[in-house]
Amino acid sequence: MNFKHLCIFFGLSAVAISCVAQSTTDISTPLDSKEAYLKARQNLVSQDYQDHFAQDVTLDSLEQRLNSKLIQLREAMTQRYKEQHFFPPARHFTQSKSHIENTDLFKILREMPKGGILHLHGAASGDAPWIVDKVLSTPNAYVYWDTPKERHVKGEIRFFNKNEAPPGFSPASQLSTTVAGFADSLQHMLTFDEAIAGDSVDIWGEFEQVFNRIYGFISYQPMFVPYFKRAFKNLTDDRIQHAELRGIFNQLYDLEHDSGYYNADSTIQYFQQAVAEVQKEVPAFTLKIIYTDLRFRDIQSTLKQLVTAFELRKRYPNFLIGYDLVAEEDAGHSTLYFLDNWLRLDSLAGIYGVDMPLYLHDGESNWVSIENLYDAVLLDSKRIGHGFNLFRFPNLIEEVKRKDICLEVNPISNQILGYVSDLRNHPAATLLRRGVPCVISSDDPLIFDYKGLTYDFWEVFLAWELDLPSLKKLASNSLQYSGLSPEEKQVAMAHFDSEWHTFVTKALNDY
């Protein structure tokens, strides 16, 4: 080895040794002293919190006192659960529901203003006991109580004139007297329990069966307004002031008219009638509708529905706020499949003189191969329904933050439908810490057998170790990322702030 080679060798060796030494020094610096170590550790914690979704929330003195109480309560509950080897958010919701209801935390959160609910399917927004009661007390109500066949499932509800019901359907009043436990059995068929478990695809099969059972009830024109009045009353009772429903139109029928007789304008007017009824008791309540189609339909069929959505938005621009495709994501068409429709949005907006914001259901999947979130982001979806598997796509996380797209997170729904068993492991817990905007919703509370959002907030408060700033941010996000106009948001936020102050004062006095 000549002198030149030796110089190069020793030079590179010196650089390598220097790099190792520098690296070792950097790593070991916190170990030089306890004070230095703790300071370095606190720097890491502080850097993480800088991205936290609620880092901009400032609490007043009363809120700080309540925050301390809530954190103490959370820590005491968590310690007790550890000792008992029982943590409710890690159990199936139906196993924990009664326990949740009997806690002080539930009573506190029940009174908390929750702002809006932005992910709610109209067909499953009510409650099963109310449906069963109406089925038993309403003339012409029939239930299919026979062996399931291609077109009908046991427990399917529908209304018929006398002697016009298809084979297998019997009057509900007759079944209630001839079938032991009929009312309980029917209610059981409309809701889930811990027996509904397994792979998400299998659970979805049961999920769709419930929709088949209830849809003939909800779409019966005389029941439509009472059903939604009840659903909205459930929301306001749980301190929810605004709702945005995913809705399917042109499906109403009555004893004289088949499905399709009532046009979409009629459906919207019935929604508005239900809202007006609720506003007699709760004037602050508001509603917006997202026009919804099904992702397993073909491109041409969905294009017709998209055109209908534009026509309705032109007539009701402040009520119908956008468009979505729903149904099981793993089994239906991809969002990319409908690209030709998405590329027509600008031309349709020119024709009708209104835009069509998207609120796409995407990322409700356990699979990396389901890449619909890429399209939701590229299409500038105003919000993303679920977004459960966003954590799998690191670049998309940054794009969602950059575009300020809000995720509609449905914790209990995700657990029941088989996407996560332990809510401590829900991806949203990490996404919130990374500054991704989120709101909490319930998805299909009728089927999951609960009302409002208190249960969801209870679960995530414990599972994600939240605090009062986090709760306040999640609730206020639901108004800030809603489809309300800027003027409507200003009014809604003023009401929310007033209700929040009342809540804080009452919680401090009562607990």
C-alpha cells in the first residue's frame, strides 16, 4: 500500500472514528447527568405536543379546574381497571354498555355539549325500541316471519293493505300474540350484540341484513317524519346541536303508491318538517343532508344519481351540502372506478351553477391494498368518512393535514364492525397526536343499540388518555368542519360557547 493509499485509509478511518464518537456523544449526552437527561426527555415530549391536534386550545380558570378533576377521575378509573384486569374500551361495546352508563364519567359527558354529528346514516339514526313499539301499534304493519328467501329476510318490516302482503309476511299485531317473545326477538334482529363477531366482511353481511329489515319501515311515508323527529330528539337530548345525514332519496312509498312515487323534493321537505318539529323545543338544532349513492352500482347508474344531486343542490343549496358513496368498501367498487364521474364534476357545476363538495366514505378497511384514500385526498373531499387505514400511508397523512381535511372517526362502529378490538389501538389515537383534524361520530347507532355520542366520547376519553382541551377541540371541530355556511357557523359556535360555559360550571358544582 503506497503513501497515497495509506493517507486515504487513515483519513477515512479518522472520519469514521470521529462519526462514531460524535454519534456516541450525541446519544450519551442526556446520560451525563440526571438533570440533562430529564431536560432532553422533556424536549422530546414538548416536540410531540407541538403537533397535537388540541395544542391551540386555551382553558380559562374554571376549565382548568374541571380539567384537573377529569384527569384525576380518568387516572383513578384506569388504575381500578388495571387492578380488575377489565378495561371497557378493550371489550366489545355491548359487554361494557351497562357499566359505562353507571359511571360518573358518563354522567359528566352526557351533559357535555358535543357540537355536531357529521357521520350519521339516516336509515340507522333512530332507535330500535321505538321502531318495535310503532310496528306493534300501527295498522297495516307486517313482518316477514318465515324462512329467509332470496328477496326477504326474517324480521323484515313493511306496510301493506289487507290481503296484499306477499307470502311469509304476517300482521305484527298477530305475531305479537301468537309468537312468544316476539317484540324482544324483533328488536334483537334490529341490533347487534357480542354474538355478531368475526372478520369485518362477515360482520358486514349481518349489518346489511339489518338494513333490509328496517328499510321498509323507515321509507313508509307516514313513518318518515315521526322517525326522524325521534332520531333528532335523541341527538338533542345528548347535547348535539347539529347533524349531517347521509341520505338516499326517491324510496318512499305508502299503501296506495309504490316506492318512487314521492320525489326527492318531497323527501327533503319531510326532513325539513322533522327539523321544524324538533326546533319547537330546541331552536338551535340544525340539519344538513349529504346525497348518498351506493358504491356497488355501475358508473352510469351513479352518474344519474350524481346529476340528481346537482339538481337538488341547485334548488336547496343551503340544505343539501354534498355527495358521497357508501356501502362496504372491501366488497364494493373502488373510488377510482368512478373516475369518469369525478371528472365530470366541473362540467356539471357549470351546467347547474352550483358546486358539489365531496364527503367520501374511504379508508374503512383493514387492508393495505384498499387505496381509496389516495382518491379522496386528490379529489379534495371536504371530510373523509372513517379514514381508518390512513395510518398505513405516511405521505397521505401529511397531505390530509396540509389540505386540512377532517376525518369522521367512528370508534364504536369500528370496533363492532371488526376493524379494531381494543380502542387503545385505534389509529385515530396516533393521528390526533400528529395533528390530523378529527371529529367523533356514531355511524349507525340504531343498529349498535345506543343513542347520541356520549358512549363514543366515554370510550375514547379513557382509551386515548384525553383531557378537557381534547374534548373541547373534538366538539368544536364538529362545527368548524361542518357544512354550515360561515354565517351559520358563527351562530352555531356562539351557542356552543354558551352551552360549554354552562356545562363547565355545572360539572364543577355537581361532581
